[in-house]
Amino acid sequence: MALGRGRHRERGIDYWPGFVDALSTLLLVFIFLLAVFMLGQFFISREIAGKDDFLQQLNQRLATLTDLLALEKDAKDTAEQRLLGLQATLATEKAERERLEGLLGSAGADQARIGALNRAVEDERNAAARAFREVALLNQQVTAMRQQLQALESALAQTETREKDAQLRIADLGSRLNLALAQRVQELNRYRSDFFGRLRTVLGNRPDIRIVGDRFVFQSEIFFGSGAAEMEATGREELDKLAAALIELDRTIPPDISWVARIDGHTDKRPLSGAGQFKDNWDLSSARAIAVVRYLQSKGVSPQRLVAAGFGEYAPLDFGDTPEALARNRRLELKLTER
């Protein structure tokens, strides 16, 4: 009687799967957009970090050149002051020489002094010439440093321009990637809907096989005995139909869409004794999922399109303790998703 009521409920219109299907699709789109955003942020962070390091190096070099320019300016000012002093001394010595030359005719003893003064004047002239050469060298160094500063400013401006261009390219790449991902998600959803429709036709309207959200749900009793992971004959017949549908789907979906059929194993919450083949429900659910995957592979399904996962008792559909609730939770789920 309970089974009859359960079948009657299965024939009713259930809007919940469609709602979950739409919600899961929106969630996939959101996850892909979030992944693209994080990828873009990662590349932008790397690009900005590199530019910041380069700008820091340029600023350090500019500070060093500024310090050198200040030192050279101080040296130039000192040399100019020394030159002015030498010029003043030269003018004084010239006046003294002219005065001594006027007295040369009357004082023969002053010849030696005049010679000494001439040598002193010559030395001062040589010192003044050296000072002029030093000032000229300092002027050349200042000019060179100014040219270096201009080159650094030009390089800095070019770097800022390249950084802006890179940010624009990254933004454009992110937009195109978002569009491509959205198109791939829409295509996979379309193929998944077609596949579920064909699979429902092939498997028939069985109460122990139903669609929940974006996945097909098979009761474990179709394939396995209690606490076992060895495939039974009735389960092989249903998996043969599933394998044929997956092979046809693999031929239909374009190769640029990366997809997999994920087989999820679930158990009820009753613990295992641990004395048998399996230690706990983790082991049992994983072994059942792997058994299904291996059987599908033996029937020609590409192993690159198959994934096995075990969830133990930790993803129940029904949180009750009744035999019906426990039976609903003992299941295998088939989901088409991106790799």
C-alpha cells in the first residue's frame, strides 16, 4: 500500500526539479564569472606589482641622480667662488706688477722681487685656468645628468602608457572570456537537457529512477545488494542503456566542450559494522560509484568522460529515520558537468 502511494506521488507534477535545475544553472554561471573575475584580478595584480617594482627602481635612481646633481652644484659653486678669488688676486698682482715696473728704473734690487711676483702671477694664472677647466667639466656633468633625468621621465611616461594599455587589454580579454564561458555553459545545458530527455525515454517511467534537479537518481537496490558493491544482473541491463546514451552524447557534443559524467555514490546513515569488506559508508559509497564507472567504461564509454565520487551518508535527500527515508538516501546519482 505504501509503495502504491509512493508511485502515485511520482506521477504527480513536480515543479521542484525544474526550479533546482534553473538554480543550479545560475550557480554554475556565477561560479564561472567569479573564477574569471579572480583570474583577471590575479593577472592585473601581477602586472601592477611588476610596474610598481619598476617605478620604485626608477624613483630610487632618480633620487640618486638628484643627490649627485646637488653635490656637483655645490662643487661648481665652490669652484666659481675660488675663481672669483683668483681673479681678484690676479687683478691685485697685476696692479702691483705695474707699480713695480714703474719703479724698475730707479731700483735695481727690485728685479728679484719682480721676478718672484711674475712667477706668482703665472702660478695664479695656471690655477685660474685649472679652475676654468673644472667649471667646464662640471657644466658638462650637469648637462649629462639633465639628459639622464629627461630620459628617465620619458621612460616613466612610456611605462605608464604601457600599463594603461595592458589594463585595457586585460579588461577586454575578461569580457571575451566571460562571453565564451557563458556560451559554453548554455551549450552544455542544452545538451544535458536533450540527454536527460533521451535517457528518460530509454529507461522508462520507473519509480526507482527519477530526476532530482540537474541529475538522474538511481536507487542503489537496482545495482547492488545490501552492503555490497558487486553489480547485479538487473543493474547491468540498466547500465547498458545508460552507456549507449553516453556514447551517443559523446558523439553529439562538440569536442571543444569539456564535460564529464559524474557518478556519485550515497548511503543511508546507518553505520557499517566494520568487520566486513568495507570499513564505513565512505568506502561503500566510493566502491559503488567506482563499480558503475568501470562497468560503463567496459561498455565503451570513454574513461575521460567519467568521474566517480563517494559521499557516504553526508548528503541525504531525506533526513527522516523511516525505512522509506533511508531507502531514498541509498542511491547513485548521474550528473553532467564541466571538467
